[in-house]
Amino acid sequence: MKKDIHPKYYAHAKVTCSCGNTFEVGATVPEIQIEVCSACHPYYTGTQKFIDTAGRVDKFQERVRKAEEFNKAKGKSAKGRSASGGKNK
């Protein structure tokens, strides 16, 4: 290993989360400030919620259903498009 080209390694760098949790890791800086850790992240604490307040999925499915009905009424199908993406040249 070449001398004087590698950063100083701190085997016990202190990590402090915004929730107040602290722990030690190895790093190239002596102190690290983080916003979210495994003690307060919703995925790890089991408080994760899936919220679709705007109903985007339902709106999308409704648009797809209406488009399929419209295409059936006109006698067209989505599969009948050409390989060029449906553009006529």
C-alpha cells in the first residue's frame, strides 16, 4: 500500500440520528449526522402504510377500461397497431 494517499480510518465513528439514536461504525470521518436510522424508519419499525389518497390506481384502471370499451365499439384493438408505434408515414 502506498503511504500518505489513504484517508484516516476511524474504527469507532459515532453516528447520530435525528431521532436521538446513536451507534458506532467504521468510517473515514469521526462523526456522522443522519436523518433516518433503522430505529425510526417506517419500514423497519413496522409502521409503514401504503396510502393512495388521490386514488391514482383506480383512476388509471378506469381510464384503461374506458379505452378498451371505446376501441371495441369502434372495432379496433390495441394489439392491431403496427410495429412503428401506430404512426402512419
